[in-house]
Amino acid sequence: MKICGFEKFSMVDWEGKVVCTVFCAGCNFRCPFCHNASLALSSAPGIPESEVFDYLEKRKGLVDGVCVSGGEPTLSPDLKDFIARIKALGYSVKLDTNGTNPSVVKDLVDKGLVDYVAIDVKNSPSKYPMTTGVASSQLDKVLETIKFVKESGVGHEFRTTIIKEFHTDSDMDFIAKIVDGAEGYYLQKYIDNDNCIKHGYTPVPKEEAERWLAKFGNVKRPHCEDINPNEKTVKRDRLFFARVSLIGRELMPLLFIPVLLFDF
Ligand code: SF4
């Protein structure tokens, strides 16, 4: 599988879990706001699978799971084998997808190879092409994947990156209907960076995002990325405490050495 990124430690990619995240190359969408352009366009240098599996072997019991993200992972023909190898090491797996390959998602869920699925719901039907940057945005397939995941019993969440130029009240009404009754829904803040496909869009103000989030009352866990100006500080602090936590978990086995050696 072509892997273009490997984040060895994350506390934010899967709520409540310490995970590694694997970024697969290539995507069938070209969302203008995509902040992983080098992944979507497969232009980032590849990483050997062995690097990922060597790390996972060493971190057994210290990391809870692996997020398989992209790009769009379901485009990789060897995704199933790759995930099966991760599962065989005892890790939980989260799949991030844009939902355009329902048969791949169904197969992985039916075979018990994924524990959690996160699907992007980009916009209302008439705006799907502009939001995904492709004329054939396959909304019918996305809706099929969403319906399947909601009914399958697998852990799941849906998410939308909200942007002033793309989303309105009525778009959010449509999305709220689609994700009605879901386990989780996440409003993601748009952030412009050097790795975006296009630049210069406008983030939705916090007050408006919070008002939109209120439309998702029938979702068990609706949440909205913190849009306050101190977000960087919040993220940095969260990362610091997460690192301390991981170091603690790495050192924990050493505490048991005296117990093993001296039998007390
Ligand atoms: S944001 Fe869009 S273009 Fe980027 S990886 Fe996700 S689906 Fe593909």
C-alpha cells in the first residue's frame, strides 16, 4: 500500500484513544480546502510498510489503535490485507473515508476488520461537486455508505469541514437529516495552510458554528472544534499532556521489574 505519512502518536485522531495514524496516498476528490494536498495528489514521498509494522510490533500494549486515513484509503487495492495485519497485532482500527466506496467499507465492517468509521459529509447535494472539487462526486455512494455504517452497529462519526463560502443554514439542515441518529458528528474548522489545494477561504465564526451544531440534537455526540483564538495554545497543551501520558505508559513496565526480580 502506498503510505505517504505516519504519525506515531496522536490523542486527537480517535476520541479517548492513544493512536498512530497512517496516511494513504491518493484521493478521488479535490476538495479545495483539503489541507493534505500532498496526500490527495500522491506527491508526498512514500514510507515503507515495514516502518509502520516495526513500530506497531514494538508498541503493542502501549498504543490503543491505528487510524487509517488519507487521502482516501479505500482506493488502495491492498487496504484489506494491510488492516488485517494491523488487527492481527491486536490493535483497534479506525477508518477515515469520504464514503465513495461503500462495498469496501461494508466488506471491512462485515469481516470485523474495523472498529470505528469516520465519514465526511461534505455538503448538500447541489453543492457536492463544488465542495469536493470534482464533477462526479458520487453522492449516491456516499449516502449508501452513511446508511450502512449507521445501521451496522460499528462505532462511527460523521464530520463536515465548514467554510463560509460553501455552507449555509439550509446546507446544514440537509446534513443534519442525513446524520440523524448517528453516534457522533463533528464540525471541523477550516484552516488555511501551505498544504491546502486552494487558499483564501473564510472560517465560519464560532457563534455560527455553535448555532449550526444545535441542529444536530439527534446525534449522540455532536461536537464542534474549539474556534477560539487561543486554539493553538489549547492544542499545544493537550499535546504536551498527551506526550507526558505516553512517556508514563512507556515507563510503567519498568515499575514492575523489581516485582518480577524480587518477588514482593
Ligand atoms: S479533504 Fe477531500 S481531497 Fe482531501 S483527502 Fe479528504 S476527500 Fe480527499
